[in-house]
Amino acid sequence: SIRMSIPTTKPEQRPLFSFGVIADVQWADTDDGSNYDKTVLRRYRGAFRTLERAVDWWNLLLEPPTFIAQLGDIIDGVNVDLGQSDSALEAALATLRRAPCPAVSIVGNHELYNFDRAQLARASGEGEWLKHGDKEYHSFAPAAGWRVVVLDPYQLALIGHAQDDPRRLAAVDLIGRENPSVDPSGAGGEWFKDVTGYNRRFVPYNGGLGEEQLTWLRAELAAAAAASERVVIMCHVILHPEACGGGTMVWDYPEALEVIRSEQAAGCVAAVLCGHDHFGGYHRDEHGVHHCTFCSPLNRGDEGSAFGLVNVRDDSLEVVGPCVDDLLPALKRGEPTGRPESAPCADGADAQAVTLELLPRRSAPAKAPEKVTARL
């Protein structure tokens, strides 16, 4: 196979770093099925073969990516009934380990249907998850001037925690107030009969960041801004209602957006990258933050290419893929998402790119001088 240089529309401008991206593989060794309300076909084995093709594609790159962003839900909940949770996870992680760089794996709801957090840490063997104790939020620096912040959208959740865990009890309390038709056990039912609009998010397959994580995020963004770093946030569940169908956001998304837009953060967040909504989405908010929701390989299986690469430059993020529309949609339900037009990559690379322009860096607010009270 022929190795390829980094696919890009700007070969003269080297990226500072690149990372691979794939979301919601949700594979299971079973025939195609459908979603919860039987409206969408799920191509379970085709999704696995797409993961294999993604790894092959990343391996063709002359310069390996710095990391792979595996944005959660690598296996599907149907594995529980099939008795295949362990084998499905092992097969997916073994494939991911063939990639030319480490993967950063994010906790999604389907991981937590198959395993509680302690089981997930054990099952993933080489510590793909829960390296950080019981709180899967952390940050790292892939290159000078950049910080990746990984969020855990199920800190408050009906899934993944012991029955008496305070984070589960807080979730039971919140859902009881916001959507009483949900059984706190998470059992099925008519979840949407009493909720409309963005309150449709108060269901068991979403979760919350919680106060502790939001406080951590606030400090993390303030530190990044003070160091003149730009930030990419990665989270399985979506932080902006316009980047999805309006029902798959974290429960406390308004608080998360408030932190991102705070004066202390000084506009340091370049993009928020998520999965969870299988049909993807895109929204550039009024603060210039790109909210990207990547599509699931389940949608098209073998016919699709829902994977790619993000080239990071000082002034832009370039989302590249062998079929970039399969990864980051230009249209959703027939309406334009607002995503910039794609362009073919240079030098005959068989890929297209979408360039997400970044606003110029702002400087962090000056620390207020300590108040000195004169003693009279």
C-alpha cells in the first residue's frame, strides 16, 4: 500500500499536530438491527469494518497522528443480551491498538450499558478508560500552545454508578424534578410524554457533568487562557443544542456553555468535539466556537467512511476524511447545518477537507489587584 502525506488543502502550511477521529462505532457481532424507536437501521458489523478501515487509513499516513480521538460508544448495548460485552470490547480495542498512535477513549452511554465504571476499567485491560480514578475528565497538551480537555458526561447519571453513589442519587433527584415519567431504574417507558423542547435531554441516555467537574473545567480554561493556549474540548454527549437535534445534550449544558464563554476563559476554546447523535451536527456559536458532532459508522456501515483526521493550525482546524460528509454533515434532515463547504485535498489525496477558521487569540483578563484595606 502507498503511504500518503497528510491530506490537506494547505500543503504549504504544516499542521502543528493532527489527530484521528471516530465516534459511536457501537459494534456488535450480530445482524443489522434498529434504534430504540425502530426508525433507523444499525449496521453493527459494518461499523466494525469501518473501524478497521479507519485504522488502515491512519496507518497509511507518512506522519502518524498525535492521538486518535475515540469519542465513546465503541460497542453497542445489544452486547449485554448477546453475552458478548467482553469479547466485543476486546475486539474493538485490539483493532484500535493497531493504530499508529495512542487512542484517547471517552466514556459513552453504551460503555455504561455493558459495564459499570469499575468493570470498564478492568475490561479495557490496558487502561483505556478510568486511568483517572472514577472521574474520567482530564487534560493533556498535544503540542505547545494547545490543550485538549476531555469531559466525562456521565458523572451525574442513572447508569454506571452503584445504586447508592451520590452522583446517581443526584441524577435520580434531578430527573425526578425535570422528567417524572422516567423510571429512575432507567427502564424503558414513555420518556418524552411530559417533556418538550430542550427538556427532552432529561432522559437516561444523557447525563450531567456535575458541579465538581464544572468547577474543574472553569479552572482548566482559566489556566489555558492565562498560558495563551487554545483548547479543544472532547465529550461524548453534546454541549450545544444547535449541534444536534435538541435532545442529546448534557443535562447541565447551559452551565457548561457559561463556563466556556466566561471572561476567565477569554475565548480560548476553539472547538467542542462530540458524538452521541448518530447523524452528526455542526454549529458555530456567536463566540466563534465550532461545535462538531461526528456521525456514527452505524449509519452507512460498509458504504460509509465516518472517520477522519483533524489538522490543527494556529488559525484553523481542518477536518479531513475520505468522505468528509460521512463524518461531519453539511446537511441534516435536508437542511444545511452551516458547516463550511468542503474542498478536495491537494496533491491528489483521495480525501476532502472542511476548514473551520478560528478567531484571533484574546489575552486573558488581568488578575484583579488584591484589595488592601488600610487600617485607620
